Amino acid sequence: MPPRYRYEEIADDLQKRIEAGEFRPGSRLPSRRELTAHYDVTTPVIDRAMQILRVKGITETLAGVGVYVRDTSGDS
């Protein structure tokens, strides 16, 4: 199995935390600063992890406001 990038591990961890209900639909994820401190990584690593979650449709970013968990209950 090929090695995984840290941003992939962080995206997976955040996705699991969302699925476990730690972050509910409509709730705001911790700030970039909080996430860099929690995971002990640089800002670009967090940005990359956030990009993965956004592409998967798990989160949405509101410019200048934050990253929120999407409510996918109504999606087909």
C-alpha cells in the first residue's frame, strides 16, 4: 500500500469525526489556526484537507466566514 499524505489522513479523520456526529450538519468546523495546532501541520496541509472534503461534498466554504458541514440528508 503506498504511503499516504498527511492531508489525506487529516481529511479522513475529519470525515470520520463528522460521520460520528462530532460536527453536525450546518455546524462550523474549527478554524484553520485551530486545525493546524490540533494536527501539528502547516496551513497548506489543512487547506488541502479542506479541499478534499469540499470536493467530496462533505463541507462547504463560505468566504471570510468559515467551513461548514453540509447537510446531505436531502441529497439523492
